[in-house]
Amino acid sequence: MIYLDHAASSPVRREVLEAMWPYLVGEFGNPSSHHEVGESAARALAAARAEIAGIIGVRPAEVIVTAGGTESDNLAVKGIVLASRRGRHVITSAIEHEAVLESCAYLARFHGAEVTVLPVDADGRVSADDLAAAIRPDTALVSIQHANNEVGTVQDVEALARVAREAGVPFHTDAVQSAGWLPFPVGVDAMTLAGHKLGAPKGVGVLVLRAGTPIEPLLHGGGQERGRRSGTENVAGVVGLATALRLAARGRTAEVRDALIDGVLARVPGALLTGSREHRLPTHASFCFPGTSGEAVLLELERHGITCSSGSACAAGSDEPSHVLVAMGVAPEVAQTAVRFTLDENTTVDEVTEVVDRLVEAVRAVGALGG
């Protein structure tokens, strides 16, 4: 099998499993317990938190352990807005992950928030001028992702965060897709990470929250994570996430991605690259194939042992065209032909050459059937 759906989830690294194992068996204690087994778990949690903080370039106290990217996005968007003294106005973009968009919608429905959704250009990029024009005296939060999960476009988050900072508005970025592949953006007030995109297990993530940023917790209970997120921490998962982050920093090359993009554009008639060619994740290649069905192309590829996706795993099975592609100006009927290939550092040029060969056959076969 050639697996090219790492944006949905990556396999757990062997080194991560080995690092986690002691905290799943002998060192299984609750880190809030005041006995040796619990205190051993607490030491492991503190060490992992410090390692994560060191890799990102923040203080350990600024790392909040969560159950994953969706929880971290919810905590950032809802928690910062609900704690804000500025007001209930939120700014986001039209291509955010559903975890951010649905959190904004919740605030609008139940807390009277007003949400400004910034447009993007044909590459999926947000304009700093548009952001500056949208900020109001009652703006409580700006939330714009670092890299898009469907098309791989990378935003100039540091420039956008600077606009927000000059206006005194907290800035959150979802860095789930970019973590481990791009340098962490500086100047943000909150940042979301998820373990299972990096070679750690599903069910663990962090929200990095700059010291002094007010936040209202979503989970109440024993007061873990300095009262910002109650619930017993997943010690083994956090140890695994720290290990995965350390290992993920090794490979940052776009050579294999470019071989895939160049091969598809040269050999598949009518193929459209989606997202920015210049500002793109080094592991991401996404296309539309007009005149086909994206799902049918995926099935053809899977018959030949190639696993990829039509876009966000969270929207799999939906009959609606991608909100990301539509926001970028892609016609809905073309958006439904989307196929996404997402690589890791082990993907080879020989593998993507085989993928291109099979893709040519798949698009031809599906196109011959009228899509």
C-alpha cells in the first residue's frame, strides 16, 4: 500500500510507542495523585510539557494538554471570546477547519457573538489589509489557520498576527497541519497542535496559550492544567507527542511533493492544482479533475493500493462541495472532483511516480464513464 493521507492521520512512530510504553504499564499513575506512582507520572508529564515548550519556543506553563486539535480549537475560540472584556466580535477566514467555524457559529447562536468571515484569494490566502479593515473595538479574537488541511496553502500568520497585536486583539492559529513541517509562527497568542498528524496517537493535543491571555475553561472539574482544562491528563499520550514533535523536525523537503505535482500537471489532461504553488506545505498536493468524480477516482486508486482522500477527513461522505474550494472561487461541480495527496518524510519519488501512473489510468477510466 502507498499511503498518502497523512493530513488525516499518520501512523504512530515506533520511537513514540517505545517512549509511551512505561506510562501505559508500570508508571500508570494519575499525575494528580500524591503517592510515588502518581508523582512518577507527574514528573513524566512535566518533562514532556517542558520538551514540547522547548521545541515550540514557549514556557512550559503556556502548554495546555487537551484531547486533540478539535478540543484545542474549541477551547481557544470559545474560551478566549467568553473571557474577553472587549466584546463578542470574532474574525476568522472562509477556509478554516470546521472546529473553528463551528465554534464561531456556537458563539453566535448562544452568546450573541458577531462573526466576520474574511474572504481568501484564488490561492486561499488571507489579506492583511482585509484583516485590518475588519477589526473593531469589540473584536475579541482573530482565528486564522497556519496551513490549510485541504489544499495545503500556508498563510503569512506572523504578518496577520502583527495586525491583530497592533490593535490589541488576541490571535489564534490552528497549526495542526504545519507542525513538524514548518517553523512555528511567532507572535501568536494561541496555537493548536494535534498528535496524530505527527506520528503520535490519536486523542492527544495541546493548546499553546501565551501567558496573560484570559481564557474561560470549557471543562470543569479537578482544576488540572492550572484550572484551564480539567480532567486527568493523558500522560503516555503527552510523552508520545513530545517525542513525535522532536522527531518530526528532522525532515522538511518539498522535492517529492514537487515531483508529484509536476507529474500530475504534465500527464493528466485538465488537472487543476488547488492552493498556492509558492506558499504550500512541503507534503501537500491537491488537485481537481474536471469531468470526473473525486470519489470515483479515489476508489480506482484504492483498487491499486493507493490511499488518499478527497479533502478533509472530517467532511468525508458529505455530498456538499468543499467550502474551502468554493471560497477560493472553484465552481461547485469542479470542487466535487477534488483529490488530495499528503505525504510524509518517508514517501519516495518512485512511489509518487507509480501514483502518477495509476492516477492517469484512474482519471481516464472515470472520465470515460462520464464522471
